[in-house]
Amino acid sequence: MAGGLNAAQLVRFYRLMYLSRKVDDREILLKRQQKIFFQISCAGHEALLVAAGLALRPGYDWFFPYYRDRAICLALGQTAEEQLLQAVGAADDKQSGGRQMPSHWTSPELHIVSPSSSTATQCLHAIGCAEAGRYFSHHPESAKKPDPALFDYRQFKDVQYHGDEVTYVSIGEGSTSQGEFWESLNSASNNKLPVMYVVEDNGYAISTPVEANTPGGSISKLVANFPNFHFAEIDGTDPIASYEAMVEAVAYCRSGKGPALVHGHVVRPYSHSLSDDERKYRSEEEIQADALRDPIAKMQVWLLEKGVLDQRGLDELHKSVEDEVQVASDRAVGAQPAQPPTILLHQYSENLNPTDGRFSSTPQNSGEDRTMLDLINTCLRDEMRRDERIVVFGEDVADATRDQALRAGAVKGKGGVFGVTAGLQYEFGNDRVFNSPLAEANIVGRAIGMAVRGMKPVVEIQFFDYIWPAMHQMRNEMSVMRWRSNGTFSCPLVMRVPMGGYLTGGSIYHSQSGESIFTHTPGVRVVMPSDARDAIGLLRTAIRCDDPVLFFEHKNLYRAVYGREPYPGPDYTVPFGKAKVARKGKDLTVITYGAVVPRALEAARRMEVEKGIDVEVIDLRSLSPYDWEAIAESVRKTSKVLIAHEDMQSWGYGAEIAARIGDELFHDLDAPVRRVAGMDTFVAYQPILEDLILPQAGRIFDAMVELAAF
């Protein structure tokens, strides 16, 4: 009858739009009654979003929405009650268990992936999701449940994929200023991924108008030259035009031609949220002009004019929707709120704890002693042979992106700036080992999308010093995906991160430490080996773990003579949260990790020779979780404790351990807890300065002497 829709479909289209508006209105009422605690609406976006929902396939395609996307989620199959249960923070909120504020749509069954309140971060997740779908299509064996005799560690997800699936991602026009949006466009374009972007342009990013946010006032003009894209700019308040544009964009993506971007001009008849008052920055004339373009009113008139509905039919439809929302609201308001015992549920996997006994193993040594770098590379090879879902990517990690010369033997290949991933691309192919753009958020965001789908990305951040562009993805997305979705989604990826100083010339931007920032983040495991055997064992545990893991590799230890070990076998693992006694002693305890371990051991040997003091050195290995029992046992034995680490002393990792020792072991101490750490400044280029800034064996020795004499 219109746009390929018959009368019944048009009525359903309008009903979904009206349902979305009425749920918005009910939330506003509940907020004013103080029965919910936040409200942000989809009003004015309904036509564009219902069109997208009807053009796509729930439970077949994948969806990365944002907080204006109520209407598409209703069109995909969510109910008003499900949405209102989230608004009241109910225990039965299937989307988040009372953890997310309203409008954070989530449904594993419908393939709606849990979003955050951050803007544009989900664009990179959509890229990773689309890459995963393509990977499973090209490697169908990897999507099957593996042999449990071979895979007795992490919980493999039931992978669902289709060769012509489309990944939907939406953002507001203001969010197109975010770097993650542009980084995602690069990858979607380069890889011709079936990602459909929907830009919901209501003219305002809260109070900032489009012309102040977007050069030229139109995102369509800025993105028009990206290759392989299908573009459409439409009146998003026109249901028929919106549906036709969505059908065309979806068909383009399904055909394998590449991504699409639909730029829909919509309106925002309500303020940004109930916490905002748009009359402070919008004139009454402007607000009234938008009201004339309200898609609900426009479609009502169109349905009546075309004879699809008469006034009686329209009134009956309205009453049906209003009754549905009333019932849903009553049930939601009467629902039990989320309860305190659930707070820590799903912070980490309940099915697989990397601290438990299954990860304790005995090394089956073979061959000569090898470096930490060698055994990390070997671990990656072992696990990639074992598990086809593992992919490795990052900056420069491939042997050669243009691999003709590599395959012909004309070039050796790179494999990372330190050579840690050397040879992996040659053995496993370009779709399992590849270079990313020079963009750290791109690396982590794509890995999140892949992991959500059941892949196991093991990504590299080239230098810890450049991890900060990825921090948004790490803190607001990776760490919290399982918790915020109440355990329905997770992203168990591994981030390998070379870090630390002692390089002679590393300077400010190649010598940083900063582990305390990440151990302060719930939901992430953080480990840092100091020798080759622990490196291979902890990395294998990280890969087989079901949580996101930060695997810190100290650059100074990659090829160090200290800590070389023979290959301990293809199934050797080290549990997280279990410290190692690097040197037994009875007079004084040193708690340390990373590159400070060999320096502490050197100081301990000197203490024995020169002072007759027997020092015990505890190598934590795992920073989050850490082994409190091992610390307490040693401190009770020696009654004197020194904490040594490379990062700055103030607000550093050792401060928490010192505080806990003082709190819980005070009566076991014979002296104050001491710390030796980096100076509270940056690492300098001149070696004389670097030596003073970072803790050396001599400084650790001096602290031991003072503590022993107390």
C-alpha cells in the first residue's frame, strides 16, 4: 500500500510508534511521582526507529543501540513491561537486574547487546561483532561446541551466526564528534563490513546545536567520501521514507557490498532528559516548529487521510496501547526492587574462577632455558593451535600485512615491535593475526564486540604509555559488560601490554607504569609475571579464563638472563591470585612484582652476605586478585615488611597492601611498614636520571638495612 507495507503492517507500524511514546510518557509520570529515578525519552525518533526494527531481523541480526532506541527495541520484540521494570530498578529486570538506569536496552534472545551511557563507544563493538560473524562464516568449525575433553576451562558460548547477518548500531548526531565513531567508520569501510549505522539527528547534543557540533551542520557531508558505503539522508519523521531507506540500506549490507549509514533528521519534542530543561536554550518558536513535525501526529493524519484507519479504529488502537502500558506500569511499580545480596553477582564469571585448583599444574620441562619473550610466543602458538576462536591483533603484530613477500620467503616478517608475535601470521593466516589501525580504542572496542560473540581476542597495546586512548573502552565497557547486563553478556578478552622502564633511553613515553589504575577497576583480572615460566603459565590461564584479563609484560624482562626457563609443556597454567615465594627467609619480608623482583633478590642476597639477615621475597605475580594469604603468612613469620614496586610511590599499588597490613596485621609487626618505589615524577631519558627515578637494588638494600635495624 505504501513503501511495500500493507494496511495491517502500517497499523502495526503506528501502534509501535504510539506504544513507544506512551511508555515514555508513563516513565515521565513515574519520575514525577518519584517511583523511578531517571528518565530519557525516544520521543520524536519513533518513525525512524520502528522502520529500522521492521527492516531487520530480531535474533538473527545484531543490535548495538543507544539510549534513544526504545522504539526499535519494542519493534524487535521487547515489551513495555520489560522496559518499565528497568526504570524502577526491579529484581526481575531482565536487562540489568536493577544495575542500569532506564533506556539501556539488553536482550540476548533478540541479539540486543548491553549498552553503556557512554556515547559512540558501541560503534567499535558493532565492528567487532560484524567481524566475528564473518569469521564464523569463513570458519564454521570454530563456531561448533568444542570437544570437552580438549576444552575443560573457559565456557564456550553458543555461537549463532548467519552469512548475511547485519549489525545495527545507532548514535545521536552529537556523538558523531567522538573518536570511536570515526575509528569505526575506518574499519567498516576498509573491511566492507555489514554494519548499518543509524544517525538520529534531532539537532541537539543536549544543549549544543548541530551547527556548533558538526562542521557544516551535516554529518552526511562529512562522511560522504568513505569508500564502500551506502549513504542515505532522510526525513526521519516520515515513516514511509524511513522504512524505504532502511530496507534499501539493509539489503546493501546483506549483499556483502559493505556498510551503510542512514542519517535521519528527527525532532526532540521533550527535553534531553527530565534532568534537562530545554527552555533554557531553545526559543518557544523553535520548539513549536519541531512540534509540527512530530512523527506521531504526522502518521495519525496520514492513516486517516489514506483510509487505513478511521477515527474509531484510531481511538481503539490508542486505548489498547494505553491499557497495555497501564498494566505494564502497575506490574513494574509492584515488582520487588533489586536486593543487596546481588551486588557482587556477575562482577566476574561464576562458572570459571581462574584462582581455583584446575589452573595449578606441574611443569613438564623440555629443552634449554628460554626467555620470557620466547615462551609468550610459544604460548600463543599453543593456544591458537588448540582453539580456532583465538585471534591476535594490534599495531604491528602481524609479520607483514602485504604478505606476498612473506609467503615467498623474501622477507622475514615483523611480529610486533619486540617480536613477541613473530611468525604467528605466517602460521595461522591473515584472518587470525592482523594489524589494526594506529588507534588503541579501535583495538579494544573491536575486541569487545568479538568476545561478546564468542571469539577469544588476544590483543596487544604496543606500549603501556599509549594505553590511554583505550581507557574509555576498558573502564566503561570491557570491565562492566558482564555486571551491567546481569550476567547475560560478557567479553572475556586478553590485553597484552608491554610496560615499564629500566630501558636506558625509554624516557617519558616508553617507560610508564600505572598498574594501580587498572587494579582499581572491578571486573578485570590483572597479572604481571617476572620470569619466563610464570609468563607462559599466567598467559595460558588468561586465555582460558572467562573474564577480561590485563596481561602486563615488562619490557626489561623480555630477553633478560634472569628468569629464563625451559618450556613447561602445552597445558602448563598458573592460577591467578597465587603469589610465589621467590626466596625463603625468616627475618624480613619483601613484597614485590615485575622487574623489581630480580632487584629485590639481588638486595636480599647482599643482606645475607653483608648483614646476616635472611630476607623472604614474595613475587605477587597476580595483582588483581592478589594473594593476601601468602602476604599474611610471611608477615606473621618475619614481623617486618617492605613493599617494593616500580611505579610512583604516592597513591601506588603498594599503598593498599601497606594499609591492609596495618589494618589486619598490626599486632604481628615489629616495625612500621616500609615502601620503596619510583619517585613521584616521570621517567627521564638521561640514564643517570632514570637510575635515580626508578628503584634499584641499592635503594632496596638500604631500606632493608634500616628496617632490619628497627
